[in-house]
Amino acid sequence: MKKLNQSGSHVIGLALLVLALGVVGFTGYKVHQSQDKTTVASKVTTTAKVVVPASITGVTDLQDVSQVLDQSSAQLNSGLNDSQLNADLNSML
């Protein structure tokens, strides 16, 4: 019986494995890209630029920073919708 020379056949198997991983990876990437990725940060819009002092030197600077933080907090809270999160958490329980 004649012996078959199989040297180099592992290269074909390795190439097929790399090709299969590439197809699975590309498919996963396309599915990931097609999902809606709207974040809370993109939903919240600011209407005015507020200047925050680089260093706080007095009470007026503290009041300015406090006002900026209050405005940011109000904008963030108005853009949040936790109903989907609550539904997801309840479905896991």
C-alpha cells in the first residue's frame, strides 16, 4: 500500500480555522454596529456654555461652580428614563 504524504496538511486546517474565526468576528461586529447605541450623554443637550474657574479663590467661585453642578444635575435627571432598566431587572428576578 502506498503511503500518502500528509506534511503541510495542518496549514490548510489552520487556514480554515482562521477563516471561520474571521467570519464569526465580522458577523459579530456587524450585529454590534447595527444595534441602537443611544446613550444618556447623547440625549442630554446643553444650551449654553458655562465657564468654570480654573481655581477657586473665593465664595463667588464656589457659588458659580455649585450653580453649574446644579444645572448639569437637572439636565441629566431630565434625560434619564429608568423604566427599561427596571423592566430588565424585574425580568431577571
